[in-house]
Amino acid sequence: MKKGLLAVIGLLLILIVAACSESESTSNEKEPQDIKKMVQDYSVGDSDAVSASITSEELIVTDSNDKETTYDLPEDEFFVSIAPFVETTHPCTNHSLTGCQGELVEKEFDVYIEDEDGNVVVDETMTSFENGFIDFWLPRDKTYNVKIQYDGKTAESEISTFEGDNTCITTMQLI
């Protein structure tokens, strides 16, 4: 009887340890991050991060303890944020999702983006965020012609989405 009871207790302990180990490894595994959702949250201020910036290859998030975490961006999509302006701008290469501020806040723009082959990628009216920027996810490794219209004024520029290219476009002055 004692051997049987010890065997049952032993099996139960093994099962409990195995179950605990499995749940620990599951909780420690990083769930696949929805990078686009994270970027959107940082852009509109729906995040607790102290700072978040984005390069052509990764999202870099710094918390209140100065711990920096990086996330790889999609291999086939490039993030770019454009702040059209009339009078005020700032120099920028890598967009600070939590720090950059554009002039035209929550304004409607007619945006037209065409790739180098003449394919229309964006043709719609879009509203800038509270930070004055309009965010885009564009196919990588291409060159685009961008035309933005606002209040009877137009800005046109060529941008590209190759490794090392700017994710922050603050040079499109509406004239």
C-alpha cells in the first residue's frame, strides 16, 4: 500500500512540476508583437514608454528605468512619418514617436503617393495626429513621389524606403 501511495504521490509531483515548468516557459516566451499596433500607440500617445523611436530597421523603446528594448520591423514594409508644414519644422532623420512635434495638428490632408512604376499606393484624405505627423507603412526598397495638399497649398517630394533611409520627413513645406 505504501509503495503504491508513494508511486501515486511521485507521479502527481512529476505532473505538477511538469505543469509548472510548462506554464513558466509559456509566460516567459515573448508573444509575437504587433509592431504596427505598438507604433500606432506610441504615435498617438497611448503608451507608457518614456521614449520610442523608429529607424529603417527597428523600433526602439525606452522605459522609465532607461531599459531599452528593440523590435525588428517587418521585412517587407517600411515605416515613414511625414509632418507637412507651412512655417515651422525641425530637422529629423529617425522619427521619435514620442518626441517629434509637427506644426499642423489634427488637420486633414489630401495625400497621394505613387511608386517609381506609376502604381498608386495612397490616394486619400488623411488626418494628422496630435503630433502633427501622418504615418505610413510602405513597401520596402522603392522610391515614391509624394504629393500632399492642404488649404489650397501643395508640397511634393520624393522619398525612398531603403535600409538607412529617413523615417521622419519634415521637409515638405506647403506652398
